[in-house]
Amino acid sequence: HYLLLSITACLLCITLHAQEADEDTRRYRNGRMMLDEGKYGLAMEALRPLTSDATPGQYQAAASFFFAYAAYQDGQVSLANNMLLQVLKRSPNWQGRDQALYWLSLLSFESADYAQGFDYISRIQREPVQAQARQMKDAFLYQLTDPDLIDTLYQVDPSSDILGAKLAQHIVSQPLELQDRELLQE
């Protein structure tokens, strides 16, 4: 009698776990579908339960990443940033880590926190994502006009051709007696 009760309890647990996994899969697919359709608020609501620490599962990292993307697209940049940081903290070895770092660098550049953006880009490991990140970084650097900021960023990233060229342009535009010839030669 006890054996039959134990087997029934085990089967019930297995069934509940399978239903839970099916529900997670349904939520994840629904969230992705909403995201693909541009329904960012609905995507966030569908993905939110999968992002919780209380219920970690196979979809937690990916759902958190897509939740962050939906939040960004919905204009909730701070929420997107926090969720991406959470993904990196919870899942440091997640296969989408480089994409999360790319998006964190983008958010940093958009908020004019260039040094932080450089840091995130330096932590990207896979070349295709590194190349995309460098292109994105260059696009932001091309827009810079503040000579002090350009000089500061050049100190952080002296290998940047864009920053070097912008700094050289600024030096040359100054009166001859104020030009930093040593820096210009560099």
C-alpha cells in the first residue's frame, strides 16, 4: 500500500514538472512571438515569469535577454540595462553573453558613458560580435565634437583611429603656439 502511494506521488511530481516545463516553453515561445510582432509590452509580460530567481529554468537567461530587448524597444532603458546586468551576473557562462555585453555597450554609449561602453566591448569574446561592437562604437565616436571628451577617451583607447584623427584635427585647429606637437605626432 505504501509502495503504491509512493509511486503515485512520484508520478504526480513528474507530471507536474512536465506541465511546468511545458508552461515555460509556451511562455517563452509566446514572448518571442510577441517580440517578433513588435508587441514589446506583451512580450515583457509573457517573459517576466521566466526571468525570476525564484523559478530558475532552462529559459531564464534567454528570457531575461529578450525581456531586456523588449524593455529597450519599449523605451524602458534603465530596466533593460538592469536586466542585462542581471543576465551576466546569474549566467556568466551563458552562450548569449557576448550579445548581452554588446547591448550593454550600446546602452552605455547612448547615455554618453563611453568608458563603460569601452569596458563592455573589451569583454566580448567572439569575433563576429566584437566586429559589430567595434562598428557600433565607431559610429558613436564619429559623432563626438567635444575636444576634452575626445582627449579623455583617447587616453582610454589610444588605438582608436577615429579618436586619433579627431584629436589631431582639434590640435591643428588651434593657434600654432597652443598646439601640442608631441601629441599631434603620436
